[in-house]
Amino acid sequence: MIKNKIFEIIGWFILIIGLLGLFLPILNGLLLITLGLFIVSRFNPKTKNSLTKFLKKLEEKFPKIKKTLKFIRKIFNPKSNNFDYEQKL
């Protein structure tokens, strides 16, 4: 329980840094936002819905990123081979 809260807090922290990274040239904002959303989505259903919408838009804009996203999904959801973000919300 405490471990989950710590991971959720870390995820929100990474997400906030990612948002700052959109405006600061030093940080890669898109990467940090994606990572933060993946971490927080494991603990928060509303964030999981936001992540699914974000990933759909990301894949539409950058079709070559599909393999990378599939790899990331396997890392953060090892129990299943797919992160079904195309299911009806």
C-alpha cells in the first residue's frame, strides 16, 4: 500500500517535470510526460483514460513510434502482453 503511494507520487512528480520540460529547453517534456502517465496510470483509472487518449494522438501524429510504445507497455504491464488502450472508455 505504501509502496503504491510512493510510486504514484513519483509518477506525478515526473509528470509535473515533464510539463515544465515543454517550456524549458533542457528537459525532454514529451518523454517525461509519457513516463509519468504510465506510472500514474497503474494506480489511477482517470489517468489511465488520459493516457489512452494521449497515446492514440501520439501514434496518429508519429506512426513510427508504435514499436517503442509497445515495448514501454510491456515494461509497465508485464502480466499481459498488450496494454489495451483501444478499448471503449
